[in-house]
Amino acid sequence: MTEIHLVPCLKDNYAYILHEPRSRAVAVVDPSEAAPVIEALRARGLALTHILNTHHHFDHTGGNLELKERTGARIIGPRADADRIPGIDIQVGQGDLIAIGTAIARVYDIPAHTRGHIAFWFEEAKAVFTGDTMFAMGCGRLFEGTPDQMWQSLSTLARLPADTRVYCGHEYTQSNGSFALSLEPGNADLVARMKEVDDLRQRGLPTIPSTIGLELKTNPFLRPDSEELRRTLRMERAAMVEVFAETRRRKDVF
């Protein structure tokens, strides 16, 4: 089974090391800086072979070139944004399969945060790397896309198996949960989850990974059909994407 190790970077970013032990292939997802990744590799005796980028933002690609120079790792990133991915070697998009040793990932196009954002779903490992599209109890800002695009992107991720672990780009869970509670204070699953999140953060521990099943119960951006959320927004009869758009607008100023 593929091993996944969380690597804190910068202020609140996460990179992730994937180790496929049968072939000894090793990938890092979204290395914002090289030093923490190199230290994590050394601590585990691993040699980097691949770098996976979900999108072009510097806090997800800032370590690309140094890591490539020091290890010879090949960089895999979104075809739709190849001109903004430092050092890219392999361009991928919707439906493509990539191999990290014997671990196979399917690529999904999930634009809106950026025009070329992608996700990597490792079915056997029950893991999806969502970058800044889906967070634990949140979603990314719409820097280069529309509410409809983001709703479609999130809906794509939401259709993955419920036990799929969600590895996102940032430790935003506590603030995202506070916003979610402002919309659905009567959501018992959300209340219970926030108790766990607050306890983890008080102890300095990460709240990641989540799961698709947990997000469907507690992430307001996946819940525009929630009666309580619609009542809070006074949008009882609105279309799903309209409710999503208003939820995103409110989060922007929360």
C-alpha cells in the first residue's frame, strides 16, 4: 500500500510525500518550498522520483526547481497551465493516468481557483489530492473561474467513493468550520467535527486528511441542497449553483 506523509510548509501549506514501497518510487505533491521536503525525505531514507503539481500558484510550486535540480525528479502538472508550472516535464489533463511505481493516479480537471487546476486520485490508496479546490469544510477562491465552474469541479470530487481520503493544500479547517457553523448551526455532524478539529489544533496537530463522506456531511460548499443552509441564506427556492455562489461570496467577506 502506498504510504502518504504530510509535510508542513510555509505558514499553513501542506506538501505530501507518496512512497510506493514495491518499486521504491517517491513523489511529492505541491512542494511550496524544498527544505522541509528534503528533510522529510532524509528522515525516511527516501529518494524523490516525481513532483506532482495541482496548479501553478507559487505556494504549491515554489520548491519545484530546487528539488528537480537536487534529485532529478520529473515534474508532472496541468496541461492547461503548463506555461506557469516551473520545470514541467509531463503535461496531464482530464482522464489521464500517471504511474508512481505501481501506484496509479487518475487526473481530473477541476478549474475555477485557477484555469488549469487538476486533482490526482489514487484509487488503490483511497486518496485524492485536491490542491486549493476542495479544502476540509471549504473550497478555494475563484481567482480564474466562475461559480458554475467551481460547483462542477467540487461535484466531480464529491462523486469519488465516500472513504476516499482528501489531502488538500492548506490547514484552513478551523476557520472553514467556523464559517460552516454560521450557516448550519443545527448540523450535528458539523458540531461534532468542530469539537474534534478544535482539539487537534489546540494540540498542534493537523486536521488533514478528511474524507469525501465527511465533507458531504459538513462542507457547506458541497451542501447547497441543505434546507438549513438555504434558510440561513434566504434562498429556499434558488438553483444549486446560485446557493453555492452566495455561499462562496459570504465566505470571501467572513
